[in-house]
Amino acid sequence: MEKHENFFERLARERGITVEEMKQIISDRIEQGLHDPDPEKRKSWEAIPCKGDVPTPEEWLQYAVKQIETNEDNNLLHWYPYL
């Protein structure tokens, strides 16, 4: 049976970096968003549910997918059937 890439593996492969490096890039972006000087942008990042103080890349991805489903824009999910 063929193994399917997960979202992070695919992003990393497309960029020629490791999964850990990809997750670090996403983590850095989450941190930037949480400290954005624009309160509206910061509020949207703060809305991501998380177990700790800062969302993990996995928590960010789960939230993003749920937002897409909730906004009835789930056609986008057909592009990434193995999320």
C-alpha cells in the first residue's frame, strides 16, 4: 500500500526542506501573527484554539481546515484529500 504524504511532508518536499524546518517556519509565522501590531490581525491569530500559550502547527492546521469547512469553502479540501 502506497504511503500518502501529510500536509507538512508535502510542503517540506515542495520547498526542499525537512518537515521540522517546515513546522518551524509555520511556528515562526504564528508567533509573528500573535504579535502583529494590527489588533484585528492579532485577534484572528488569537482565535486559534490551543492547549498551550501558542498554537502548534498541527493546531493551526486543524483550525484552518475547520474554518474552510465552516465557511462552506470545502472544495479547497479536495485538493488535499489526505489532510
